[in-house]
Amino acid sequence: MPILQPKRLHEKFNIKQQARVNSEEARLFGEKAVEIARFCFHCDAEHEDGLWDWMLPDVSFIGPLPGMDEVFGIEAYKHAISDDLQFWFDYFDEHYFLLYSDGNTAVVSGHLTMKTRPGEQIFLLVKQRFTFFFINQHGKPMVYHVHISDPDNISTDEAFPFRVGLELRELIEKMRESAVNDAMTGLHNRNFLEENYDALNHAINQPPLGGMVVYFDLNNFKQVNDTQGHASGDSLIRFFAQALKCSAEKTLQRFELMRSGGDEFILVSFADALNKLLPLCRMVRTELNARLQGTKLNISFSAGFALPDGRTSIKELISNADQRMYRCKRRLKTGRREVLRQLTER
């Protein structure tokens, strides 16, 4: 990559040349070094590989990075900043100072401000202090050492902006994950359906049709809460979620599970149709009984299903499965009442 032509950089970038630049050759070498330092920041912001063209293979870097304080060599440097490529940002308010140049070596220092670009989920506005040490290689200033730090941090543990930003991004990802996942069961929640509606709707109605939507509800769950307490109820919710997930993994090919709310659960299968519903429910019963062993808890469940036809939306399918589930629940209650009536008449 050709070097940018030397300009009056001390005017354009606020460069201050100090007394140790005592020849025209040294001055030109120093100005090229300043230009390369700025070019490296430009490449960093644009995620371009050009900065590696101006670094020696054994370049060293100091400036706290995740898990390390210093790296040696271009490959180690690339690996150390790989997570930074998640960010798009701009540098401005740049100040470059040519501290020393003798034509064979040069030291460029300064500070600048970096800001994440519009559209980024995280807004960062921080200053960076830097020092570059250059060595003359065949007439070109090549970076041998870089030191980056935070000029506003007065503690001994400097906070590297990218690391702070990465931690914030990870926090946002955790918040997003918690928004679509149920904390009690670890399954998706109803928000997951809203966030991924188009993809789920497309997948369930994608030819060849072969999936199903199943709505599950625990029977007499309120009675458990009222008589044995909410802690017991929460345990039942977790046990059923575990049993449902384990059974689906053993029985079905591709599926999504959601806790719709309370004691209600939604299963969306994209490949296995009605012939798998009965084996699935039997497996859920077996898995649930295994988890209830050794406890005083007991519960049954009702289920309703709906089959895709290529036209019905996934929300309508869920609603249809929900209605079938309630019809199943009513039949169970009617059956119990009939049994009780017969017993009392004997």
C-alpha cells in the first residue's frame, strides 16, 4: 500500500515538532511516521487490514486488552483485538505530536477522541492516549511499538475502551436473552414468539408441511398453589418444563418450546406431525413421573394440537391448539364428575 504523500501535518493535525528534529531527512521521516500513525487509527475504525502493512512482524503492543496487558507480534495483536471488530466508530479531535525523529527512528504521541457511530447499540465517547515508536525499514517508518491508554483514568488499572464496550455489548445480549427467555424454566417466553414471528410463521408453513403446534396446560395447578404453596407450584412448573424439553429432544427433530405464561406451554414442531403427538405425551408423562419421585407433588396435564395448512398463521395455530386443549380439559373434568357421581350413588 503506497504511503500517503507528506503534507504540512503540523498544521492539519496539530503536530508539535520538538528540538530533536534537526535535519530535512529527519523531518520528512517524522512527518511520514505521524501520517502512518493516523492511518493506523483510520484502518482500525474502518476494520481495514492496511495497518498491518506498516507494522513490523515483532511489533509489541501495550494497552489493557481482555485477559492480557501486552502482546508481541502481528498475529497475537490481531487475535487480541478480534473482538473489537464488533464496533464501528469514528476518531476525531485528533492531536499528534512528533516527539523525536532522527531519520532512523521516530516517536509519535498524542491523544484523540473516539465515538461509536450512529446505529450502534452502545454509545461510547472516550479519549485515547497513544505513543508509536517507528524504525526506518528501507526508507519507510515501520511501527515497532504501540502504547494506548486512557488519559482520563487516574487509577493504576486502565480501562481500555473496547473492553468496556465489549462488556456493555455482552450485557445488552444478556438483557435481550432474558427478555425472550423464561427465568424459571430456561425455555423461551411469549416475547420470543413476537421477536421471531416472521421466521417461525415461515418455518411452520414451509412446504412440505409436516409440523404441528401443541398447547400444554397443567391440570388443577391452582389447587396445588392454594394447598401446598407457591414454592411447590414453582417446582411443578420447572419439573414439567424439564420433562417437556427432554421428551421433545428424544421424540422430535426440530422444534421450539415456549412457556406461554403460568402453567401453560407451547411447542412448535417444524418436521414431526400428528403421529408423534401421542408418543410425545407418553414420554412427557414418563419423564414427569421420574422427576416427581421422592416428592409429595403430583400433577397431570392436558394438550391440544393444530396442524399447519400453509395459510393459517402461527398465532392462529396456537389459538386453535389452545381451544382444543381447553376442550380436552373440560372432558377430563366432566369425566371426573361422572366418576364421582357414580361412586356417591353406590
